[in-house]
Amino acid sequence: MKKYMVSLVRDYVVVISAKNENEAKEFAEYYIGGEKDLSTGKDRKEHKFNIEQIEMTTNDAIDVEEDES
């Protein structure tokens, strides 16, 4: 079988409860890994936020190259 390197572009919509818009943005950027919430209960309690929903809205392969290594 051949190997391929595939470049993906993925976008998400995240619903998050936070003290303000800036913290919502920062926590979403930091704690989202794919479609998973990577925050712990300790993180949520300490920083007073909650990630309620993560929805992937785009999942596109934009480039494919054969891996010749």
C-alpha cells in the first residue's frame, strides 16, 4: 500500500459559558482538541467556564501528496 500526506481544514462552532467574550475565546482555543473538550473539572472550576457543545462545521481535505519516505 502507498502512503499519503493529507492536509485537512477543520472548523468548529463551540458553545461555552464564561465570564466574558475574551475568556470564552481563549478557553475555546486552548481546551478544544479536535471535537473533544480537553479541560478537566479542576480547569473548569478554577477558571469558571464550561464547554457545552462542540460541532464540526467544515472538514475538507485540501491537498494530498504521496509520501515517498
